[in-house]
Amino acid sequence: MKKPTHKIYRTTNWPAYNRALINRGNIAIWFDPKTQWYALTSSKQGRSQTYSDIAIQCCLMIKSLFRLTLRMVTGFVQS
């Protein structure tokens, strides 16, 4: 008796696949409106930061709390 052959699925539309992974993690959480999400400008050398350290720590905490991938955390925070 032969083993059944499995179908092979290949992703051909990567942008749509990434959007689908991001949209998979939609849930509503309210944050304190006083929380500073964007980093303050500094006179240090190098590229300026986009997000504050508090925002990055919050995202990493959500990632570990819900056991999400980084793509899903991105969608979670953007929503």
C-alpha cells in the first residue's frame, strides 16, 4: 500500500502573507495616554531613535506574555 502524497503549498504573494500574519494578532488594549511612545531627539552621534525605551519594553513584554512572533507583535501594536 502506497503512502498518500501530501500537497505542497508555496507562498507566492509574500506581502499578503505578511499582512495576514500581522492581522492575526488583533486585540484591543488601552495604554495610559501619558506614555511617551516616540523617543526624544538627542544630540548623540548615529541614527536617531524612533521609539522610546518604554515603548520597546512594552512591546517585548507583550511578545513574551502572549508568546507571539515579532511580526504578530508589530500588528498587535499597530492596531
